[in-house]
Amino acid sequence: GHEDTVNNHGREARLFDQPVAALLNDLKTQGLLGETLVICTSEFGRMCCTQGGKGRDHNPFAFTSWLAGGGIKGGSAYGASDEFAYKTVTDPVYCYDLHATALHLLGIDHTKLTYFHNGINRRLTDVHGHVIHEILA
């Protein structure tokens, strides 16, 4: 939670780390990692400073997502934030780009995935989504 970032996030990270490592290891051992796309993301990051106590506020300007398996180039990083992890400074990625990339890896052309809503055709990746080719294997 927001109230005690150091203790709460540390505890949550420990609870998350081993099961995710086991999942990736199991997929690899079973020969399924290459055809299974694993995405870990959030809708926002956290500010680099506290909000008057032990918690940190939402940060929509920079946060981390990670992807594994299913056509992703392992051991790579893409994009960077400033020295305070406040704002993206190189190669920003938006949710539309992540969606376009995931759909591409599933064999779906995101520009053709449309639905009719409020009198116009729309798509999940809006008009902004681009496949992030630099992270593909």
C-alpha cells in the first residue's frame, strides 16, 4: 500500500519474485517459454519522493514493464527515465505500443483490429500504437 512503501513493497516483491521465477523456469523446462508471452505491467508507476509520509504518489510519466518469452529478446532493456525516475527521456512506450506489440506477437495486425463505437471505427491501439520492433527476438 501507500502507507509504508519500504516495508510493503519489499514484502510484495518477495511474494512475487519466487512464483514468477518458478513460472518462467517451468515454461522454459517444458519448452513452452518460446511460445508463451508473459507480460508484467501496471497502469502507473510511483513518484520518486514521498507524499508527506512514508508513501509515494502515482506517477504516469515513467514506470517499468517487463516481458518474457513468446518472441521477446531476452536480457534487453528499452527506454530510460531521468535520474529521478520521474519522466521518460528516451524511447517512451505507451499502452498502445505495448498492446500493438503483444497483438503482433499473437499474429494479429493491430491496425486491422477495429470495432464500431459511437458512430466510428475504433481500435484497441487507437491511432498511436506502434509495434516495438527493438524488443523482438
